[in-house]
Amino acid sequence: MTDPNPADPNSPDTSMGGSAEPAPVTPPPAMGAQAPAPGVSAPPPAPAAAPAASAWAPSDQPAAPAGGTAAAARPTGITILAILAAIGGILGLFGGFIVLLAGTVIFGGAGALLGIAALAYAGLLIAAAYGFWTLQPWAWPLGVAVAVFGIVISVLYILGGQSIVSQALSIVIDGAILYYLNQPTIRSLFGR
């Protein structure tokens, strides 16, 4: 008898009494591990270890700043405060120099003192902007002090004859900044 189909070169040889089923392939044992006894199947492989927490997974700890910058951990509100403080500081420098020069000419020593005070306040705003941007621990008390100072100045303007309406916006904004800076999550960013 001849087989009408030609033999498959990849099929196992059954002419010598072997089985037609291929033998299962088992991987070689790991270094130092013993091979299972013949006829005993190897235990299933151990499940893979759980993957480490990824950078995007939420956690109880704030994310570490990426690349050495605080931008990854800085909340949007702090970024806004930093930008507004920088703008206020730069404009305050211009105003302070004008008050210093013109005030000295017009009012003498009192004008010069007012100009120096305006420059100092502008310098504090620029320092606060830098501290907020980089999440420095000293920025929180400085931000609180600047906001309190703004409220005090507004109240002094009102006592000096300015209308309450003209100072109300300044008081509300500085009050909102104080409220925001005293939130527990914001305080914890600055180590408070």
C-alpha cells in the first residue's frame, strides 16, 4: 500500500512506532532549580510581580518635580499668584522710581521716603513671585505678609479719605489671597 498523499517533511516520523502527536516542549530549568521528575508536570509559572507605581498614578504624596523644577507640583493658583506678584513688582518698581524722583522734587524728604517704601514693597512682590514659582518655604509667610500689608494700606487709604468703593476690590483680592494661602494643601506645599 502506498499513501496517496506525499509525506509532510515537517510531520513526525510514525514508521518506527512513534506517536503522531508532537512531544510537549518544556523550557530548560532555571539556574539552580531542579528539573521535575519524568512524568510529573512542572508547576505553573509564578505570577509576575505587580508593576511599580507609575508616574501618572495618583498617590498621597505630591508628585516630585520633574527635571528639578517645581512646575510639576505647583498648583495653578500658586502659578497665578507668582505671575501676578511679578507683574505687580515690576510695575511697582517703575512707580517707585517715579515717586522717588518726582516726590523728592515736589515734597522733599517725605516724597523720597514714600518712593523708597514703594520700591521696597515692589522688591517684596518680586521676591514673593520667585518664592511662589519655585515653592520656597519662605514664600508662604511672605505672601501672607504682603496680602495683610495690602489690606492695611487699603484701610489706611479709607481712613485718609478715600472712598470705600475705591478700595473694596483691593481688600477683597487680598482677603481671597489670604484665604487661598491658608488652605491645608497650599500650606503643606510650603512646609506649613
